[in-house]
Amino acid sequence: MYVNRTNGFPTVIDVPREGTAPLLAKVLGITALGFFVTAIGVATAPPWSMLPGFIAVLALVFGINAVRRTNAGLAMALFMALAFFMGWEIAPIIHMYVRMIGPGIVFQAAVTTGLGMTAMGCVAYLFSIDYRKLSGIALAGLLLLILAGVASMFFHFMSPNTYSWIALAIFTALTVADFARIRAGGDGMGAVSLALGIYLDAINIFMILLQLFSGRSRRD
């Protein structure tokens, strides 16, 4: 599920905030619709849905990147398909937490994710941020975290809780970078591609929070 993208040239933010407001509104509208479709995917997912959902999401990410510059309508359709199958991918995990702890933990994680995304969007719009540099640093950190997680499976030097907090910090940085990219005018990317970045950031943050909140609930 850890999917994102960047490239590396110096960034100059020279677009007035009001000039990017329509783009931001479009991106947020597409993202919100994606979350609604994901909820449908979660509600309709069969018990065996995780692996097919993962494969479909991975294929659709590549599909969106392949057609985003040539066919915006097809990219939008592929994004909605991705959102549906993302629901399939995460549904077994969500249903497990609901059975173990209750539906309130899902609501708590969703609300916290929404509030956090709002705060990160405000930070990106209030300050001039070199989104390429921030995204590059965060992606490098994510790669190192994944490698450390694999190594920890054998040497047990990192607890799951520590791993989750570090992952949350990394995806927070990626989210700020993605909002800053919109603030800077989109970096030549279309609304669907920008929405895909925000959507994937939010899904990852939601799943991390769900794990952290569930750990706290079990300790309580």
C-alpha cells in the first residue's frame, strides 16, 4: 500500500494561492469521491478480497500513470476502480479490528485522518515548501523504514508500535509535500494524478492510525 511518486528539480512557488484554489477544489472533490467508493468496496468485499485487491490496486496505479497525460477521462475511471479495489484490500483488516475492538475505532481513525489531512493542507498553503526536496527525503526515509522492518523480522530491534509512529511521520511529510505541489500549481500534473497522491497518503495514514489506536485500546 506504500505508494507515492516524485521527481527532482528545484522548486519555485510562484503561483498565487487563489490561482490554485480551483485545482485544490477539484483534487479534493475527486479524493472525496474516491473515499466514498472505497467505503463501498469495504462494504461489499468478500473474505478473500485482500490479495486480489492488492494486485488490482498495484496494476491500476501503473494504468493511471500510463494514461494520465493522454486521457483524463480514462484516468478518472481507473482511479475510481482503484478506490473500489482499495476497499477490497483493506476490508479484511478493518473487519478484524471491528470484531476485536468495535466499530468506534474505525470512526476514530477516520476522523483523526480527516482532521490531520486538513491541518497538513493548511501548513502547505501557509508556508512556502520545497515539495520536491521534502518528498525525496520522505521517500528515502520510507525505503529505509521498509528495509528496517524486514530486518526487524529477523533481529527484533524495532517494535511494531515504533515502526507505526515512524511510518506516520513519513506519511505526514509526504502529505504536506503533495499539498505543497498543488499549492505550487500542480507541477504539470493533472487533477487525477494529484488526487491519487493525496488519496494514497490518507489511506496509509488511516491504516497506521487504526493500528496505533487498536494497540492503545488493547492496553486499556
